[in-house]
Amino acid sequence: MPVWLRKSLVVMISIFTFGMVSPAQANGFLTAERSEKSASAETSFIDSFEDHLDDEAVRNHFINRAMREAEFQSFEKFGSKIGPVIEDEFRQTILPNIEKAIEMVAIQFPGEELNTLTISEMPGGGESEKIFHITGGNGKDIIRFHVRRDQPPKDGHWFNFHYHTYHDGFQNHYELGKIFWAKNTPPKWKS
């Protein structure tokens, strides 16, 4: 089989299976009959290519896992009173922005370090802002996702979704979006 075709098939199999079949497995299947002579010439290229695809697969897996957890934690925080009212707008406006922030975090860490990142499991209730945090292997927060209740004068109540990062000591608010509640006071979180 020509080298260019074998390499193309390795890439295609990895992409179409969304990383479920690793480039090493695909390459092993496709090159089972190749000779030792041609194997040494291609090894360095395929190894570097596999490392890149493996990092990308780990990154995509982390982003997917974090997004599932972000959605779950958010609706757990909203509770049965707030969740149904803001669900559609949250999914359309806020979740895509959360995904962008999580992708930003995923890019900062190589594949093996992404496996050490954890997502907090208990969103804050009552008046607490915490939705979830992503924590590094050392136990320190990397990024914190919060929602604050705002009440501008004569403008009703708003939910202000934002995040903080460790880069500035969690001081700055990076806005994810706002959702209008109503003129009346919203119930406590998790109610």
C-alpha cells in the first residue's frame, strides 16, 4: 500500500471514529503486512503524528466531559423553580460561552496534564455564586464559573454568568452572558 494512502487512512479512521480508534491501532491494522525496511523510515513521522492526535483526542474528551458536567452542575444549581424558566436561554446563550472558556483552559495544558484536572461536584445553594470550578492536579483552582444576581435600579432581576481565572488571582469578572429573570425577586438557588 502506498505510504500516502496509509497515512491518509490513519488520519481518516481517527477522525471518523472520534478518537475511539487511536492512530496506533489504525496504523497497526493497516501496516500488518508491511516490511521491516519501510517501517523504520515511517516510524518517526507516524510517532510525532500520533502524539499530536493523542493530545487532541485527550483535549476533546476533556472538553466533552467538562461540558456535560457544566450543564449538570448548572441545572442542579438552578433547581426546579429557576431551571425551567431560564433553561432555553441558558442553553442558547451561556453554554456556548462556557464551552469557549473551557476550550481556553484545555489549550493551556498538554494532554497528560488534562487528565489531572477535576471538576467540583457541588454547586453553591442559597445566595452563593458558585456553579463549578475546574481544579488542577495540585488541588488549586484554575477557573471558577459563577452566577451573580444583579438588580439594576428599576430594571428587574438579572442573572450575570461569569468566570474568574487564576491568572489574575480570580479578581476580574469575564462575562459569559446575562439572563433576565423578572421584576420580582428570584427564589434561592437549588430550590
